[in-house]
Amino acid sequence: MQKKVDRKRFVRYKEGVELYSMCQSKFEDMAKEAGAIYKLNKLVLVNCDVFEEYLETFRIKE
């Protein structure tokens, strides 16, 4: 039986850093370049779907 994996659609920077195993400055830069940032007053969220779509553009196809 396969378990359904609960995955957040939006994460804060700190969660994204852990999730994608990269430093915070790189994650923030890439999220901004991807257009995946949502800002609600002082709260900043990153849309993982948008970020992952952008991240796929760096895949090396050999």
C-alpha cells in the first residue's frame, strides 16, 4: 500500500533551505528569479510548484 506524501505548497525561506538542501542566499535568489515569492506584510512564502518548475530548467540532459 502506497502512502500519500503530504507536501506543502508554500514554505518559508528556512523550510525551503532544508527541503532543497541549499544555502539561504541561493534559495532566496532562485525563488525571486523564479517569480515564486509571495509577500504578506513581513511574511514571505515561496511557492514550491513554481520554484520546482524553475529548478527543472537547470537539469542537464545528456
